[in-house]
Amino acid sequence: MSAPVRAPVRLGVVGCGAFGRFALQAVAGSPLVTLVALADPREECRLEAARVWHQAVSTPDLGNDAPTSRTNDPVSPQQRADVRLYEEGAKVCQDPGVDLVWILAPPYLHYPLARVALEHRKGVFLEKPGAIRPGEMEELGALAESSGAPASVDFVLRRTPLATLVSRIVNSGVVGPAERVVLENVAHDERLPEGHWFWNPVLSGGIFVEHGVHFFDLANWWFGVGEVKGALGLRRTRWKDAPVDRVLCTCLHGASASPVLATYYHSFTTVERFERASWHLVLHRGFLDVEGWIPTAIRGEVLVTDQEAQWLKWRLGCALDALDQPQPDRDPAWGGQDAPEGTGGRPLRYRARLLVENPDRTAVYRQAIRAGLEDVAACLIESGRQPAVTLEDARRALEMAYAATRSAESA
């Protein structure tokens, strides 16, 4: 086990593109980390990332809303001295003044960079997918264990409040076990031109690996580990060498005796202002619709007793509106010992409309990114602490993504 480090943890970042700068803004001002090194092969991106960081930490009133666009405010020589700038990501992974490496480079670089960092006994926080092949993730897990350095993947959806709320509802059993889940994810491709690394499966792993692991991991967390049963990939026709831009797969999650049947659809075919994502969950006594890939609302209909309704309201913060009068359940399997007298031993339940909203998607996204990085930083500071999202979690999601990709290729 590596010796604990003092706060703030010295952070090195590999990858200074648009998302890298957004991520840096999200964590600027954290008491647990301080930026000491940046790497990107593009000098202008390194300099812009350093400027964004320094502006964010020096304007606390703006906080995470500080602008990310270029300004006429260059990085000063003193600021450059505060943050070491490298062309090669491996230099950050080897820098003796770095405690934690945050890898925000394209997917094909995740495994080799994380391997170097772990071999130098540094903590690692990987953007998803963390590796392109399950065997690579398994190797990283073994390296992390042998080095004693914490490592995690940024499965940001797990850290959003409404995804956590869904987990609590599902696992409480208050509206019965889950039966079916459908994900519809229509994403934009406005910043994915022909020739972008995203379209090359050698560099990205393909849609299921680069993008789908987010959703496989979330469903694994909600319902139990899944198994891919079949998949399909379709190619666009407007390019000469048409890439796969629509994928679909069917999985079973959870216990084999009563699995949850899941269908996932991802497409990259629309414009940004029209993209959307939604989950539809069918439970034994409820239907839940989760809006947004970063969840912003849960809407649904549930069949609950008054006691269950109070739990949903006061413990979970759900708004409930009754849709009919309470009446005894007709399903004997739902009987209870505390049923009111005169109901034949069956509890009284009524239909109710459920609503929970958290509409500021950008703020939620930033908070979730920050929480993930701070979790790994805390593992470096606190001896014996383990990351909330493990590389084993990442391997399971990646195995599903890899299996779906192979299935689609053979269909």
C-alpha cells in the first residue's frame, strides 16, 4: 500500500481538449487537489487549459461558471511556472511531483498511459471507457492492486442525484422488482466530422465501448451485472467509408431466476439542439421515465400504500399526486400483515403520479465530475480507503460493451 499523501493532492492532467478544459473548470477550487502538470501534443491546448485553470481558481465568485472560450488574457510566466506543460502524456505519468494522473485523452491512450502511471505508483482517474479491451482493464486492476495506488473510471452517471434516487427506489423494492428497462439515446454528431477518432473503432472502440459503457455501468449498478444477448450496428450512407452510427443491443441484468430485460439504443445522427436521452423502467408496481443522459427529471406512475407514499415523499423527496382512491390489491402476492381491517388481509394501494426534477444539467455534470476526482484524491489521503467506482466495475461494463460490439459485427 502506498503511503498517504498530504492534501491538496498534486494533480497531473493528460488531454487538454474542449472536454479537458470543461473538466478542469469543474474541479478548480477543490480543497483536495491542485494542478501541477498538463500534457497535450497541441501547444495551444496546453496553454488554453492552463489559462482556464488559473482563471477558474482566481475568480471564486464565478466558480464553475467561468468562461471557457479564449480571451486576450494570456498565461503569465508565473502561471506557466506553477503548472508544468508537457507535449507527451507519459511525462506527466512519470513526473515525481505528481500524485494523481487524470487521463482525459482519447480511449486508445487510456490503457498505455494508466499503465505507466500505476507502474510509477500514482493514483489514476480515467475518463471512460478506461481501456478498449476487457483484458487491458483487468491488467490495470492487477497493477493498481500490486502498487497500492487507487484507480477509478469516471462513470459520471452514478454520481448524479437522480440516478442515485432511481437506485434507492429500485433496491428498496417499494414499487416491486424491476422487470424491463429501455434506453433511447439519440446523440448529436455536429462536432464529429469525417476522420474524427470517434469513428475509428481502433482508436475509440466503437460506440458501445466509447459511449455505451456509461449506460451499461449504470444499469449494472441499478439491476445487477448484465449479459449481452444480441446486438446490431447500422452504418450511415452519406460518407464514402460509412461508419457505424446506430447501435442496438439486448441484455439480461441481475439474478438468472428473475432477470431484468434491457434494450439499449445509441445513435449519433442528429444536431446538438435536438439530442435527447431517456430511460423507461417497468417495475412490478410502477413505471419510471428518467429524462436526460445526465438525468434532469424522473416522471412516473406508481401503485403504493399510504406508508410507501410517505417514504417516497419524505425520505426521497418525490412529489406524489394521487390519481385514484385507495383499494385492496387483487394480487394475493402483495398481501401484508398490517393490512387495514375489512380489506381481506390485503393492503390498500392507490395510483399516484411521481415527479422529481433537477433541471440544471451542466451544474449536475460538473458536480459529478468533481465528486469522482475527489473520491480518488481522498483515497490517496486516507489510508485504506477504496474508490467508490472500482476497476472491476469498469471491467464488467467494458465486457458488456465489447461483447455487444463483437455481436453487432457478426450479425
